[in-house]
Amino acid sequence: MTTKAMSLSFSLLSLLTQCNAQSLPEGHISRPIARQENSSIESIIADSPLLSLHRDLVEISSVSNNEVEVGSFLANYLEQQNFTVTFLNVSVSGNASAGQRRDVFATRDTSDSPQPKVLLTSHIDTVPPFIPYSAAHASNSTARADIRLRGRGTVDAKSCVAAQVTTAIELLDSGNVSASDLALLFVVGEENSGDGMSAFNRSELYASFNETIKGIIFGEPTEGKLATGHKGTASLFISANGTAAHSAYPELGKSAISMILPALAAVDSLDALTPEEGGLPRSAKFGNSTANPGLIEAGTAPNVVPGYASSQTSIRVAGGTPKQFEDAILARIALFAPRTFEQLNITFTYNEGPVDLVGNVTGFEGEVFNYATDIFSIRYRRDVKAYLYGPGSIHVAHGANEYVRLGDLEDSVEGYKRLVADVLGD
Ligand SMILES: *[C@@H]1O[C@H](CO)[C@@H](O)[C@H](O)[C@H]1NC(C)=O
Ligand SMILES: *[C@@H]1O[C@H](CO)[C@@H](O)[C@H](O)[C@H]1NC(C)=O
Ligand SMILES: *[C@@H]1O[C@H](CO)[C@@H](O)[C@H](O)[C@H]1NC(C)=O
Ligand SMILES: *[C@@H]1O[C@H](CO)[C@@H](O)[C@H](O)[C@H]1NC(C)=O
Ligand SMILES: *[C@@H]1O[C@H](CO)[C@@H](O)[C@H](O)[C@H]1NC(C)=O
Ligand SMILES: *[C@@H]1O[C@H](CO)[C@@H](O)[C@H](O)[C@H]1NC(C)=O
Ligand SMILES: *[C@@H]1O[C@H](CO)[C@@H](O)[C@H](O)[C@H]1NC(C)=O
Ligand SMILES: *[C@@H]1O[C@H](CO)[C@@H](O)[C@H](O)[C@H]1NC(C)=O
Ligand SMILES: *[C@@H]1O[C@H](CO)[C@@H](O)[C@H](O)[C@H]1NC(C)=O
Ligand SMILES: *[C@@H]1O[C@H](CO)[C@@H](O)[C@H](O)[C@H]1NC(C)=O
Ligand SMILES: *[C@@H]1O[C@H](CO)[C@@H](O)[C@H](O)[C@H]1NC(C)=O
Ligand SMILES: *[C@@H]1O[C@H](CO)[C@@H](O)[C@H](O)[C@H]1NC(C)=O
């Protein structure tokens, strides 16, 4: 799950809300793997290739821009399973000395130019901070399926990575799917920029099968439901220049905070309005568009009249046109801030509209999701079937208590198999 353009403010927020996890060690923890206190749980994990792979992936720290080690581990694992791995280099923008980050593409098709019909894809980076892996029973249950697998990335999205790898191995080993039909793609950078998926989108590798691919299955936490679509994104930047002065003589200055406050109140009031009342556009499928003024930066000290103030608002797009958004926002600000309107810098950026996905596969419950994903970073033909599915909840995904229920992780392998079958026309 990503917030794309507004990711900086979001990750700052998540850092702030997770200060109890801040003291945890950075970087990956050394082998051998950490043992679980409960030896029965330990052997449950050790006995399952899926659960062991999931644990091993989570134990390697892979905060965005630092995915080198987890990518190498995954590539090695896939090669041992007789996949041919192709790496795609993705640079760390502005840091030439950073290690070489790589997307991992894998297939058992040994031909020179594979033409998979279905691509299973997810991401190997996580939000900060690293939180080590642990496994324990939920307080109210001793059932195997209710064991909670905790740590950063257990949900978002290493559960999807481990389940997709397991799905591919089981389908290919059983002969139910042929080697030429299926490929895996695990990208870097989903949480902060989408640069890993963008690199794949631009690659010769993708160009060699972008006209023949039939389905792409994106892995993100959807609570085992099938996303029928997800909202788009837009952003709003508002700033003002005032004149700094000593607060004892405010008449000598002009407060930039006072200038932007009415505009922020205007933006903050949009969610409560229907489009007819001057609110943001909506749609029957995606519901309300929402605006979150999530970041304000202003002032230097309490006793100084602030000379500069700025704010950023993240908008979730549920319908309408870019112009409808801009018109509604500007009209509302003009209403609330008639005197300062002309002096404000108001910059509206419409990134992407809502995405439609295949959400009506038999056996799945469909639901619209509000968060944005890597789907924005790849172009595919209109007739390609795109799906979004995975175990675990987005509500714990970036938090200090991120976990996935063992039974949900295991069930997702069957879910991915049914989606592969939906593409291949089983
Ligand atoms: C350890 O796990 C087993 C099997 O799930 C369970 O029966 C047992 O109660 C657990 N012991 C503790 C101390 O949690
Ligand atoms: C990989 O392929 C070799 C040769 O065909 C085979 O012996 C081996 O069992 C395969 N390994 C896996 C994990 O599929
Ligand atoms: C990818 O990066 C590695 C390490 O920097 C380099 O050796 C390799 O040539 C690069 N591959 C491509 C295709 O640019
Ligand atoms: C650049 O990458 C190196 C090596 O990973 C790291 O030590 C350094 O902190 C990075 N610099 C910045 C500005 O992120
Ligand atoms: C345990 O509690 C969770 C909520 O934390 C609930 O969803 C689940 O159904 C409960 N399980 C049992 C077996 O009562
Ligand atoms: C392969 O397909 C058969 C028949 O539909 C099914 O019974 C079996 O479980 C499938 N195997 C795997 C690994 O999905
Ligand atoms: C496939 O890739 C080529 C080369 O990047 C591009 O010209 C073409 O438009 C792409 N086709 C689709 C359907 O994206
Ligand atoms: C959509 O906005 C209206 C106000 O116009 C509000 O009553 C309703 O609860 C909102 N719907 C959701 C799902 O938040
Ligand atoms: C207004 O804000 C945008 C976004 O930060 C910035 O690119 C632009 O230079 C600003 N314009 C003025 C006149 O300050
Ligand atoms: C605010 O001041 C900066 C620096 O003097 C200038 O670049 C910018 O255009 C000004 N912005 C507005 C909205 O007047
Ligand atoms: C799903 O929706 C598509 C497009 O509306 C339709 O063509 C297809 O038959 C539907 N599939 C099912 C299983 O309902
Ligand atoms: C993906 O690649 C195509 C070229 O094949 C390019 O036109 C497009 O802008 C790229 N990015 C996205 C998000 O579609």
C-alpha cells in the first residue's frame, strides 16, 4: 500500500505513532534465525515451506531503498526451486553510493523470451522502522490457524510474496499450470515512490510480453477479499508569505499562519459536503472523495509573527474530473478566505483517477479499497485482467503491531490459485 505523492508526510506520521518500536535494531538480524519461545509454534513454522519462507523474508530488514539483501535472498530461494531469475536494476535516486537495488523477475520458462500469460506480483520493501519477527498464539485462542505472525512486513507485503511464490511452485510442480504460462515479479520501492514497478514498466523485459499478457495479480493486504477497485490520488499544497516581526509588535508584521488558516478550514470542511453543496466529486462505485490536510509547516518561534506557512493535503479520488476537483477546492477557499485568497500559493495536483479491477470472481467477496498501489506505475492493455488480493488487514499494515493470522496466510495460497485459474480460463 502506498500513498505515492504524499508518502513523505505519511511515513513521518507513521514514525511518530510508532515511537515504541523505534528502539528496535536497524538492519537485518544475524543468522541463525530467531527461535520462538513456544517450541510447538516453532515446529509448525519449520514444517511449512510457506511459513518458513514468510519468516525468512520478514527477518531480513528491507525498508524502502534498502532492499538489496532481501532481493538476493529471494532470488536465491527461487533459483533453488528451478526458477530462472532476471534482475532489473533500480537506482536510489540521489545516492550513487547506495547498493544496487533490484526487482526480481522469475519464471521456469527457459526460452529466450518468456511470454507469460499471468503475472503474480508484489513488493519486497516495507515502511520503517524494522520490527523483528515473532510468532505467538492470540490471547483468546490456541488454534493453529489463530497463531499471529508479527513483525514489519508480515502483512504488507511479505505475506503476499511468500504466498505467491508458494502458489507458483505448487501449480508448476503439479503440472496444473505450464512453465510458459506463469511468472513472478517482486519489486522494490512500492512504499515510497513506485520506482521499482516503474522500472519494470519501462523495461525491455516487460515490452517483450506486454502485448500478450492476459492477467496481472497484484498482492497487497485485502483481508482475503477481492478488490473491485481502488481510489485515485490528488494533492493540494497551500502556502503563504507573510512578514516576520517581533510578537510584541505584531502590527509591524503579517502572519502567514493567519493567512493560510481560513484556507485550511475550507479544505477541512469539504468532506462533509455533497458535490451539489460544493464538495468534492463522488461516484456510486468508489463513494466519497476525501481530503486530509495532514501536514502543516509554519513559524519559527512562539514570539515571532510567522513569515512563512505551508500545508499539504492528501486527497483520495473517488470520481469526477481534475477540473471538478480544482473548481470545488478553489471555490471553497475563496468563500472562507476572501481577503487572502489572491495572496496564497494554491497548487493542486491530480495524480490518478480511481482504478477498476476484476472483482467478481466466484468464491470471493468483493470490496472497494481506499488506498493506492503500484498499479498506478504500470501500463497494461485495457483487456488485461487486473486483480488485487492478499491476506491480512491494511489497518495493521504500517503500525507497530503489524501481524498476519497464520490461517489467513495459508488460505491466500488457495485464493491466488483461483485467480490464476480465472486468468487461464480453468
Ligand atoms: C504452545 O503452542 C501449543 C500448540 O499451538 C499450545 O497448545 C500451547 O498451549 C502453547 N504454549 C504456550 C505456553 O503458549
Ligand atoms: C530442479 O530440477 C532438477 C532437474 O530437473 C530436479 O532434479 C530437481 O528435483 C528440481 N528441484 C526442484 C526444487 O524442483
Ligand atoms: C546492474 O547493477 C550491477 C551492479 O551495479 C551492474 O554490475 C550491472 O551491470 C547492472 N546491470 C544493468 C543491466 O545495468
Ligand atoms: C547512501 O547510501 C549509503 C549506502 O547504503 C548510505 O550509507 C547513506 O546513508 C545513503 N545516503 C543518503 C543521503 O541516503
Ligand atoms: C479472538 O479475538 C479476535 C479479536 O481480537 C476476534 O476477531 C476472534 O474472533 C477471536 N477468536 C476467538 C476464537 O474467539
Ligand atoms: C491441480 O488440479 C487438480 C484438479 O483440478 C486439483 O485437484 C489439485 O489440487 C491441483 N493441484 C494444485 C497444486 O493446485
Ligand atoms: C509495450 O512496450 C512498448 C515499448 O515500451 C511500447 O511501445 C508499447 O506501447 C507497450 N504496449 C502496451 C500495451 O503497453
Ligand atoms: C459521504 O459524505 C456524506 C456527507 O455528504 C456523509 O454523510 C457520508 O457519511 C459520507 N460517506 C462515507 C462512507 O463516509
Ligand atoms: C507554489 O507552490 C509550488 C508547490 O510547492 C511551487 O512549486 C511553486 O514554486 C510555488 N509558487 C510560488 C509563486 O511560490
Ligand atoms: C514567497 O517568497 C519566496 C521567496 O522570496 C518566493 O520565491 C515565492 O514566490 C513567494 N510566494 C508567494 C506565494 O508569494
Ligand atoms: C464479471 O464482470 C465482467 C464485466 O462486467 C463480466 O463480463 C463477467 O461475466 C463477470 N463474471 C462473473 C463471474 O460474474
Ligand atoms: C509505462 O511505460 C510506458 C511505455 O511502455 C509509458 O508510456 C508510461 O508512461 C509508463 N508509465 C506508466 C505509469 O504507465
